[in-house]
Amino acid sequence: IDEQQRGLGRLLAKQDCVIAGLDVAEEAFLQLDPTAVMMRHHDDGAAVPAGTLVAEVTGRARALLTAERTALNFMQRLSGIATITRRYVEAAKGSSLVVLDTRKTTPTL
């Protein structure tokens, strides 16, 4: 791929989920192409159905292809945590239960 070739990437939700990690995903693209631009169609915390266009990123094609796996890995992990946490919060509504964050981090992150 020519270094100057531009590209467009679309980030889609593969299943119903709560979106999380857009800032980290954007940073993965910016690290390899400071001119990359991410247009967000939804914000972190939004519940979206499968097939939803979450964001689009434009920039140098080579950089987008190199960064996409890292960006998606972060978003998948963080969105998975956000999705299950939302389920716990919804299940606790109307009860005396309180869902708390222990702020533990994933090793090597």
C-alpha cells in the first residue's frame, strides 16, 4: 500500500452492546497517523444493536490497517465489560443492591 494512499474504516457493532473505548481506539489510529480523523456516530455508554455503525476513521490506509486490530481489541474488551456491567446495573434496579467498581486494571494495560 502506497504510503500516501488514504483510507476509510468503519467500526461496526457485531452484536448488541454498550459502546466503550472510543478514546483508546482513536488514540491507536493517531499514534500511527497523526492526521487520522475519527467521526463518532455514538458515544461511550450508548447501547446499540448489532450492525450499528459506531464510528468511521479516515487517514493513511497503511496506518489504519496496522492500528485497526489494536483499536478493535481495546474496544471489544471495554465494550464487553460495559455491556455486562449495564446488565448488572439493570438487574439491581429497584433493590438495595449497589454495583461498585473496584478499579482493577488488566495486566499489561
